[in-house]
Amino acid sequence: MRQPKTWLAVLGAVLLVLLVPPLISTGGDEADSRIRGLRVMVPNTPGGGYDITARTAVKVFEDADLNGPTEVFNLPGAGGTVALGRLVAERGNGKLAMSMGLGVVGSVYTNSSPSTLQDTTPIAKLTEEADIIVVGKDSPYEDVHDLLEAWKADPNGMPVGGGSSPGGPDHLAPMLTAKAVGLDPRKVNYVPFDGGGELMASVLGGKIAFGVSGVGETRDQIEAGELRALAVTSPERVPGIDAPTLQEVGVDVSFTNWRGVVAPPDLSDDDRRKLIDLFTAMHDTDQWREALRLNGWDDAFATGEEFGDFLAAENARVASVLKELGLA
């Protein structure tokens, strides 16, 4: 006799579940984890290390279906501090991130920037890589010994180019090399370019005697025979690059560059978590591991507070090196 009422109760419960939305979101929904309208700012011109890193990361986002459409845009100027100022002004904007690295640390000092990396929200340190000394295929310098002897004989007459402003990695590497071979860094004729793309054009065109840049920015031209690799600044040789380390040839320099991602200040905890989670998911993909291999980048992944502590240490280190070289 009670069976009809029982079925009516069950039917009512089913309808309640189907028609009434849940009051509390679980927070684990895939759509909630995506950052709609995310933009990644590059603080130098196309073709440079920051640009290659940002575009590679965004391609992994797309290929691995980690996020919706993500825009990459360039805002060059003053060694990256123009973009840094823009980033800091975007307080609380969880849809903006900036590709950056050691070069921006130094540029803050050499450009007397009112904004610093300590004003930003650290998201992730991504890579480390060696700098590399290169000449054009028609250069008279066949090896690094020939180059260094000519440089010591006429430092002002042999312009060296780098894809960063004074204080950046492509500037610090030749300055440390100059000091190690007995040259006064203040007498070196350093020509800054706003990114590796502009630098490589000048090396290939013979407008500068030699260039110093990241391995990832030069590998294609080296493999094509357009550039000749003379030495790398890292403590170990770089796989796939036929060039000795500076230490191997008796020059006491060991130097690596790094790159990462920061965001505007004053992010909400949720926006900060989403950005860190996105880059963590990217780091764990096969596509990113392949990108590291192809570009000659070393994996140096660190996020959040760990990356923030690293930034503070690098800020102090760069200030010390610039003062030691008499450049700050």
C-alpha cells in the first residue's frame, strides 16, 4: 500500500538534484582553473630570450590544452624597465604576467628604475642557460684564443654586442671575461641591443667584432653555419654546441643566465594560485621538456616564495658585481 508514495518520494529527490544548482562550488572545475584573457608581456623586441621563452610557454599552454587563448605582446625599452613599470602599475591584475630574467635585475640599477622586481608577484623561475661568445662566419677569429688576444690589444676598437642593456647577462658576461683576462671593464666598447634578434643581425652584418647572447637565441644560426661559436660561459660544455667553456681555455669565468615569470603586485590569493598552477602544469608536460632540450635550456623550476627568495638574492648579487666592476 505504501509503494506509490515511496516512488513519488524517490522521483521528488531526483528532480531536486537535477533542478536545484549546488550552493557551493567545488573549485576543482577545469574551467575555473583557466585564466580567461591571459596576456604575457615581453620586455624586449621579438627574437630575444624573453620573447622566445614566453612564446614557447604559451605554445605549450595551447598544445597541452592547459589554458584558453593567451596573447603574447612586446613592450621593449630601457632594458625591460618600461615593461616592468607597466606591470607594477597593473596592481591586482591577475590576467597579466611578464617574461623576465637576470637582465631586468641589472637594468633596474643601470636605468635608475623607480619600479623594481621586489614590487612584483613572483610566479615561477623556469630556465637557466649559458651565454655564448659568437662571431659571424666570415670573422677572422677562428677560436676564442685569437679573439681574446685581439681584444686585449685593442679593447676599444673591438666592439662587443649583447642582447641586454648594461647590468644584464649579455653585458655582465663580457665584463667579467674582460676582467678575467686583465682588461679594465670600463674600457670595453660594449654595444647594447634590445634583444637577441637585433644583436644577431649586427653580428652577421659585421657591425660588431663579436656578440654575447644566450644559447637558445643563437643555436639555429650556429647550426646553419652563419655563426661560429667560440666559447660558452657555463661551467660545463653545452650539448650540441662545439665550443669550449671559458674555464677550459684558462679564463676564470663561470656564468649562467636565467629566466622566469612575474605578475603585478597585490594579486588575490586565488589569482596568484592560478598563475602558479598554470606554469607548474606547463613545466610537467612532455612538450616543455622537449622545448628545454631543443633550446639548450637547463630546467631551473621554482615557484612562489622560493622564487621570491631567489630574486632577492640575485638583486643583491648583481648590485655587488656592478660595484666590483666599477659600473655602478
